[in-house]
Amino acid sequence: MKLLLHICCAPCLIYPLEKLRQDNFEVAGFFYNPNIHPFQEFNQRKKAVEDYSRSTAIDIIYPEYAPADFFQAVNLKETKPDRCSLCWSLRLKKTAEFAKEKGFSHISTTLLVSPYQDQGLLQKIGGNVAREENVEFYFEDFRLGFRKAHDAAKSKGIYCQKYCGCIYSEIERYKKKGQSLAL
């Protein structure tokens, strides 16, 4: 079975890729993340995925960076949980469209490895966009491999980001730390 795996970052790729291959999926990656801000952060995450992909022999598609897609999708719905569900829908829809176009039978996402994401909502969104494109959404709770994969990433020197990726999550990160956002 051919599965197109939406990839959010290299550390979150480690466990799902290993598990999917054990389950006999033929896996290719799809790094579509218009939410990542700023462009420097996007490039760091992309480079980490490129480097990791060479060591694991996974083919990855890298659509053009398109932050306008993200901002249009979340316009006037910038707070949680609205922006997150809209962002996931955007990224998984693009993954499903590409999967259908290229003959993949299944899609999934590395977002399912994160303990910070809503598994039920991801499963619902993934299922909906997959049905629309006539592919299957493969759901598995990959969270049990999160800590081990992130520890492995750190030990291998793989870039580990400090926030989800969007500007709003970056601002929330600084606010939690009590840091001023004033210039």
C-alpha cells in the first residue's frame, strides 16, 4: 500500500516512518507547511527534513512555501482551536489532493505523534479530506513514540523547534514565558 505522509518536522517523522514501514506501507513524504513562520524557521525545518530523509531513504515532495495559503485559511479565526483545525484541514487537504493525483491509496500525518495535538479532531479532518479525494486516511495514535523519537533527534543533532510553527503559536510561547512582545 502506498501512503503519502504529511510531515510537519523531522523529529515527528522518526517514529511514524519506522512504524509505517514495519506495517508494510510504501511511504513517501509531503512537506507542506505554509503555517510555519518566519521563513527562516521554515527553512530550518525543511533542511532538517531533507537531511533526515537522506539517512532513511524516504522520497519527500516539497511544495513551494505558501504562507498566504495559511493566512487566508485562518483569517479572522486566529485563536485556538479554530486556527489549528483550519490549518490541519488546509495541510491535509493538499496532501490528499496530491496523493490522489499521484496514485497513493492512503494518507496520514506526523501530527499524530504529537501529544500537543487533538488526535480525535485530526482523525476526523483526515478522514473527511481523504474521502473527498477518494483516498483513505490511515489513523494511528503514534504518540507512544514521541519521547523516544525526540530524544533520538536531539542525540543526532536534528533541529527541534520550540513552537508549533505559526506566528500565533510563537507569540503564545513568549507570552507563557512572561516575555514582553513590545519592541
